[in-house]
Amino acid sequence: MNNFEFKNPTKIIFGKDTINKLTDEIPKDAKVLLLYGGGSIKKNEIYDQVKSALAKVEVIEFGGIPANPEYAVLMDALKIIKDENITYLLAVGGGSVIDGTKFLSAAALYEGDTPWDILSKNIRTEKGMPFGTVLTLPATGSEMNSGAVITRKETKEKLAMGGPGLFPEFSILDPQVIVSIPERQLANGLTDAFTHVLEQYMTYPIGALLQDRFAESILQTLIEVAPKVLKDPADYKAASNFMWSCTMALNGLIQKGVPTDWAVHAMGHELTALFGIDHARTLAVIAPSHYKFNFEAKKEKLAQYAERVWNITDGSIDDKAYAAIERTTAFFHELGIDTKLSDYTKDYEGTAEKISQRFTDRGWMGLGEHQSLSPDKVEKIVKMAY
């Protein structure tokens, strides 16, 4: 196992009817900017619960953060933060709203020329404006980590940011909120969390026995609860296991002491930026081709995954590893997730070359756990995903 340091300062408040605990978490003298998405929280009583809990503090609202948090929209929110002397941010939403709030947390205290530099120059945020979250859509794990991804529509870019200053101070996780989530978004959440685990697990053996089993247990749990969540989101037992699995998939724990990949995300982000495809679905498009292309480097872990997660025990290492890729693809299909780029757009010719050139222009010359995926290899992987 590799050396590591681990600190996660986010306080988790988990369970039924916990939104009212906001009252105890927001400083009494705070001036709060309440951030949310398209307004669904006003249809499912979450908004009313939040407003009731915030009755004793001054609150200004900003809605309309899109599914891929858009830089131009967030700049409008940043102006409110500056003009109104906001001191605390509260994200009520899924990963996109929380990611957008993290950008605002960083941008509010940023003293450089333009906040876009935080993303384009990969500037690490050591201190941000304090914020908390109320999670409404399990998927990204953003409620308990310090990373975010922001889209800029005008340049069709989607870039990551992060730093120790971007952990939420608290996050409220009430599994009952998933009752009102459309099936498509639930499937996305399951796929997103599943792929997050794979990015931190599907590399090569390093003797991190506990970390491997942490990862495998999350994958097994997601597989077990997926059909129950999709069939009946009101099943509290399934919903709570789903929500906590999504959080644990990307709160930093399972990646400590082990190599991680994240090339699937790097390529998937480009497909979202170029075509507007749901983030989770781009991961399902890229992952099978990525594992096939890098089969020799990953086959030991793929075979382990086959045995421990899918109970595939027959055949050679190669047989089990190939079967694991096919079973993973089948799982995505069972969730209603298509796994080829051509399933989402007919205008895919030249996409692989465009992504490869973008990576070259950014100097991203070696992705993956071995940092061996050069832009020309990325091009081949994306073409395999057509």
C-alpha cells in the first residue's frame, strides 16, 4: 500500500427528516446565498423545509444552476455574492449545484485576474467561503469531497478544480428526497457512483486489501439496490444504502494508499462538453472501451473484480477479465444506460481527433494510473467507443 494522508472535515447529518437541522449548522449572523437548480425543490417540499430551517438568518436566493454548472451562470451568482456581502453559501441540490457552489466558494475569495483561471490554470483552493449542502440527488459524492467540475458553454470546455478549502462544512443527507427523482436521474446516479469506484479500483494490485474490499463492497451494494431504487424510490432501506454508497464512492477514503485512474472521467467530460450528454452516460460510453484498450495493464484487477463482485470464477485470468467488462456493460444496459457514442449522437465523426488535440493543447500527455495514455491513445479509445 502507498503512503497517504487523509483528512475529511465534512460533517455528515444522515437520515429521515434531517433538513430541519440546518438551524443548528448555519452561523446565526450569516448572510446566506441559497443556491439551487431548476426549481424542482419547490415541487417536492425540500425548498419549504430549507426556508423554514433558515427563518432566523438573512437569505438571498439564486436558482437556475444547470445540470452541468455553467461558468456564465455562476458569474451572475458571484456578482450577487460581491454586491450583497454574502458570508455563507448553501447548496440545495445534486452534484451540479454543489460543484457550482464550490466554484463560487473559491471565486468569492480569489484575487487573480479572472475566476476562470482557477480552472484553466488548475489553481488549488486553500481557503474558500464557507458553505454547506443539502443533497437532493445521490450521484457525485460532491457533498463530502473537495472537488468540482465546471462547464464553459462558449468554449465547450469542462474542467476540474479543487483544494482543501472546498470541503463542505456540513452536508445533510435525507434519503427520502429520492422519491421525487425521475428514473433517468436515478439511473445516472447509480452509474456515476459505480464508475467513481471503478476509477479508484480498476488499476493494478498493490496489496491494499482493505481498500479493495471497501471498493468492492460499494460496488456490490450498488448492484444489489439498483433494481429496488429504480422500481420503488420510496423504499427507504434501498434509498439510504444508495445515498450512502454514492457518498462513500468519492469522499476520498477508497482512493487512499492505492493508484487511481480517472482517464474515463477526463474523456467523458469532453463528450459532455461537446454534445451535452449526461455526465454518467459519457462514463458508461468510455469505460468498456478504456478497459479493453488497457486490458493487459488492468487484467489482474479486472479478474479480481469478476470473482469478488460478479461471482465469475470459471476460466483463465483473461477469460474472467473479459467477462467482467461484458458484465459491467450489461449492468449499465440494465439501468437503461446506452454504452456507445453513436447511441447519443450521429455527429460523432472527428470527435476522437478533437479530444486528442484538446489534450495535446493542454499538455495532458499521460493519463491513467501509469500516466501512459498519450493523446494518440486517447483517440483510439474514443474511436472504440463510437
